[in-house]
Amino acid sequence: MRKSVLIVLLATGSGPLCAQETGTPQPLNRADFISEMDTEFARMDANGDNVLTPEEISSAQEMAMRAEALRQNRRAFDRLDTDQNGLIDADEFAGLMDLDQVAINPAPFLEQFDSNSDQAITLLEYRIVTQQNFDRIDSDRDGVVSPEEMNSAGIEPSGR
């Protein structure tokens, strides 16, 4: 947390001093506090008239939110960029997904394909269901599923 943000929190009473976020808290005398507050006020006072309008306050808050978002994005980027080359390749990008948080459940797949309910899917069971799906999509029954038929079935053609 930046020192000026900490001082604003102190000034507004909107946040506690937290050694974990700010490092070891240092004593702050009144003169330094006032100087920091004046600097923070001047930063927010876009037109320099010594009056903060709602627009200037909103603008300052938006800038602070953007800066915090950029900081968090940088931390996330750095965490994903495991080889630290400044680029995130597809394997590193896959790190966004926490596989431990993804529910993996074979039941729906088994329900769809395991026709004899033996908790195993044979090639024959698999083919029966997949061919039924093909036949359902092949609306003109010519043995070919066209891109138009895929679109009609709500399937995006893969473009093989």
C-alpha cells in the first residue's frame, strides 16, 4: 500500500493501520501528515481551485481503482509467467484455471452413453449414441452434416 493511500485511510478513518500490508508502521507527526494530505488534495484537485468537486473526487477514485487493478493484473501476470520471459504462452495461460476447483464428474457422460448401466462404456455403446446424434443433425439424411445443418443444430463448425 502506498504511503499516501495509507495516510488517506488514516485521515478518513476508513482503514486500520496494518503492518502486514504497509510493512512496519512508522510514527507520523502532524506536520508530515498535513503535508501528505495537502499533496493528496492537490493531486485530486484537477483544476487547482482548492475545491474538490464530486467530479474530481470520482475521477480520483477511478484513477485509484485503475491503478489498483493494474497492480493486481501485474501480480497475476507475473504469477502466470512462470518462465519470466514477459510473455504468457498457452500452457502458462492454462494456469488461470485451478483444476482443483473444477468439479469432475463422470456421471453425466455415463448416463448419456452407458446403455446397460454397468458403469462402463463400450465402443458399441459410444457409437450408438454418437451416430444417433449425427443422424439427428443430418436433417436431409444425405450422410453428410453440412455447416448449415451444424448451425441449425446450434453447433459451431470446427473448420477442421
